[in-house]
Amino acid sequence: MSRRIDRVEGACREEISEILQRDIKDPRVGFVTITRVKVSGDLRHARVYISIMGSEDEVASSLAGLKSARGYLRLMLGKNLRLKYLPEIEFVHEHITEEALRLNEIMKKEMESQPDEGL
């Protein structure tokens, strides 16, 4: 069963990504990246983990736009995936990109502050 869940998660991730790029025209939805999708064992619920670039206001706006587009996304999933049950979609904002950028800045500052050692 877990192989099937893995395949459904991958297919949902790909389809939702394409739908967001191709079909969602909501100006509130900014630069959104789907990091992963977790589907429940009965395939009725899907948590879509996303990373959003931008300020806190832009993130909140993008989340609101995604929330309003859930029905359309589910409809399109139904057309593109052959599943007995279409999962209810829940978006979860992850701060992976922001944390990676912050960590990169910290490492950059640390490298600049260390004196060069001769080889």
C-alpha cells in the first residue's frame, strides 16, 4: 500500500504544480513552490507543503489565493488522475526557503569573518 501512496503523492505533486503554473490566474498567488505532498492512508486527504517567496503580506495573500483555489485544484486533479476518491487538499506553509537563505547568509558572513590561512 505504501508504494501506491508514494505514487499518488508524486502524481499529486506534479499535477498541482502544473495546474498552479498553467491555470491559476489569481494575482494573489505569488511564487509558490510545492516541496512535498503527504496523502492519508485512505487517500481522502492530502497535505500539500509549500514554500512561498515574499514578505509576510505576500505569503498571507498567496495562502488565501491557494485556499480559494482548492476546489478548482481538486476538480483538475480528478480530470488528470484516475483515483476512486479525490483527496481534500490542505495547504501547509513551510519556511524551508527562508531558512535556507538565512543559513546561507550566516555561512557567508562566517566565511568572510575568518582570516585567510596561507596554503
